[in-house]
Amino acid sequence: MPQIPIDPSCWSLRELIGQMLIVRACGHLFDHQIRYPAWEAPNAKLQDWLQRLNLGGIILLGGSACELATRTQQLQTWAPTPLLIAADIEEGVGQRFSGATWFPPPLAPGSHCRSRSRPCLPLQHPNGSHHRPRSPGHWH
């Protein structure tokens, strides 16, 4: 895909505002596969929004891991400006897209440590010391 220079000075107010919006879309390729029609626009409407409003991004939900590349490419070709493609996948890609890896929820490791008779070791700082952080990123 050739790199096209982006010049926001040529955009209308509608297109500038559109760049600040991210809409939810189905990760499946076809309209009959949409699971939440109240929240996810059919392809014709989504394509219209992308072209007319110059949307900034899409958050994909549903579909398969195999469909993601095709769906992403489809959406990018509809958009006049490169899209930010997002997904809610803190538990791994398999959380939202079938056929991909699903990780344990973030609280699972902590729960595992609390359930053991011997406490887990504190975090190890890159310099080798074993101290617990006062807050994320701040070590004693």
C-alpha cells in the first residue's frame, strides 16, 4: 500500500471531528454475521461513515483470528485516512476472536499466589534486589 501524505488542513470540520471518533464494528466480514446489530453498523453504513466522516478508528469485536487480516484490510481500503484498529483483548486475542490464544485474566496470577501456603516471592528489580514497588514503576 503506497504511503499517501495526510494533510488535515484540507479537511472539513466534519472530517476533523471524525478523526477523533472510534466506532465499534463486527470482526466478521458479512452483515448476516453481526451479533449486536444495535451496536454494530452493517457494512454499507460503516463504509459510508468511513468515507464521508473520515473516522479515526474501529474497535473490532467478534469474528475469527483468520478473518481479522481480511477485515482489517477491507476497512482500511474503505477509509481515506489510515485507521487505528483496536480490540479489547487484555486476556489475549482469543478473548474476542475464535481460533486465537486466550490468556488467564489479570487477577489470576495474584489469586494463585494468595491460595498457596507459602507466599510468592516479591518482584525482582532489574538490579537484582528484591523489593516491592511502592506503586507501579517506583521501587524502594
